[in-house]
Amino acid sequence: MAAVGAQGSVLNAPSPTVYVKNLDERVKIDQMKEALSEIFSEYGNVIDLVAKTNLKAKGQAFVVFDDTLSAERAIKEVQGFELFEKPMLLDYAKTRSDATVAKEGTSEELESHKRRRLAEKERKQAAEAAEIQKKLKRSAAVAAPDASTTRPVKASRGAGLKSSNPAAGAVVPEEYLPPNKILFVQNLPDSYDVDTLTSIFGRYEGFREVRLVPGRTGIAFVEYEAEAGAISAKERTAGMALLGDEGKVMKVVYQRQ
């Protein structure tokens, strides 16, 4: 049974994936993975081990066993074990790992699982970006001078200058927009027409149409019947190298709602 209690106790339901945190962030990833593999392989067959380098995920890892019993033994025995002079804190992962889904399910189930995971990640990023924008606006509102006590400034004097107000015109960055059915494609060569883009995006589930923008080159909108198709297409086409335009890559984001 999952226990609830002090730091280092198990909070999540049993699964084959062990979540490890409080790892020393100064240790190189390859060295950390080698040490973790040596420790956890004593408790069962480790089919995957994920330790990432990005800032938010540093100091954390996921160890995937081929069965839940092995994960249970590892958590019981390794909880609090010091690795590079820091005690490891273990729990079961909240969600199934890609390796577990690949082992237990079909290729279609794995693709669906990856799309859901990616969509959830992007929703969280969008929510975090939106929260940052709200905080900026609140801070700016508190710091803004009282309009009744300030003199109006001629518009011509400020022409061409950017506002010093950090919240002025603040919008969520394109890369953090939440998933939806329509993709906004940029950096396209002038020669790319509807047929060219259809050959790229039409292979993904639920493809509906490509829309070019009259009078504008280099951009297009691609619509799918559901978010799932758009998520899959974005994951596979963002950053794609473009033929006939060496060094140029395609930028794909969700349409701003």
C-alpha cells in the first residue's frame, strides 16, 4: 500500500517505474545513469533509465523495471540510500513510462500514450507561461503611476520607442501555446504550395486541409479534425529541414486562439 507521510515516503500507487529525486545535479548525466543502473539492476531487470539535463528535471530520474514487484523491492531497499553523498528519495512514478507501454501494449497504444504525454506537457507549459504573464500584469498595475497626477505626453515624443512596462502587450510565447486542432507553420520557402504541404502534413491522423495566406509567403495553417492529429504532426515536423533551402528548418506551433 502507498503510504503518506514524511519526506522520502511512498505516496503514489505501485507501478514498474521508480521516480528518483534529490540526486546531485553537479554529477554528469552519463556518470549518474551508470551509477543508478548499477544500483537498481540488483533488484530486477531495468528496461529503461531516464535522467534529463534540462533545468526543471535536473536532480531527478526514472528507473523502469519490467515488473512492479522489482520496483517495490528497490524502493524498500534503496529509499534514503546515499548516492554521491546525497540520500535518494524514491516513489512510484505517477504515470506509465513509454517503455512500459511499449512492453505491454501495441505500437498504436504507444503512439497514443506519447501524444497524451506531450499534450499534457504542453498544457502545463502554457499554464505556467500564462501565470507568469498574470504576475507581470499585477506587478505593473501596482507600480503604475496615478494617471491623475501625471502630465500627458505628446504621442510624437514616444514614437518608435518600446514601453518600459513589462506587462505591456504581454502574450504567451508561441512555443508555450496549448494544443489545438490548427497548426501555424512558418519559415516556409516561397516554392512550397498546398500540394507540397499536404504531402508533409496529410500523413497524420485526421488531416483536414492546408490554408495559405493570400499576399503572404512563408506561412500556412494546417487543420486537423482533432487535437491528437495536430499533436502528432507537430511532434514530427517541428524543426524539419526543408528541401532546397539548406540550413532552413520549418517552425511549427499551435495557432494562437
